[in-house]
Amino acid sequence: MGRLSRPQVIVLLVGAAQVASGLSGFPDIGEPHRILLLCTGLLGLACAWNSRHARLYGAGLAIWYSAIAYAGIEEDALVLHLRVVLVGLLAAVVPTGRGRTGVTRPLKGKAR
């Protein structure tokens, strides 16, 4: 396996932070919120090993946490949810940073 792309690094960091937050048991968040953090964090860690899955996870994270923020669930964590939405969008759209150096295509009309 080669280097991780930018979306993979973002998703890996977000997943690890969410797992840590879910396990630490902050006193100001409820049990359902801790379970949500733990589950989405574990999913992020699983998706971080493939660039396409990392982008999909980022888009899904943005959609899921947007719905939670819009519904007003856990109103005291609204700012946190909006930050997760922004990071999810970032993971979904940031360039991979790999370029096309490894891709070789034959030129038209030229035989190899």
C-alpha cells in the first residue's frame, strides 16, 4: 500500500477523534451521542484505507450531521455538528494530491 491521499488522512483523523470522543465519555454529551460518535468514528477508520471510500464517507458524514443539526437533536452540540459537516465536505471534495504521474496512456497513432 502506498501513501494515503488527502481525503484518507482527513477521514482517518476524524474517525480517530470521533472514537476518542465516544470512548472518553465527556459529561456534557448523552449516551446516544456517545454511541453515534463511536459508530461513525469506527466507520471512518474502516473507510480511511481506500480513497474512494474516504470521499464517500466524507459526503455521508456531511449529510448525516447536517440532518442532525437541522433537526435540532443535541442542540448544545450544534457548533460541533456544523464543524463535522464542514470537515466531511472537505474530505469529499479535496484533491487527492497524487496527480497523474503513475498513469500511462498510449499516444494516439503511436505504437509502443
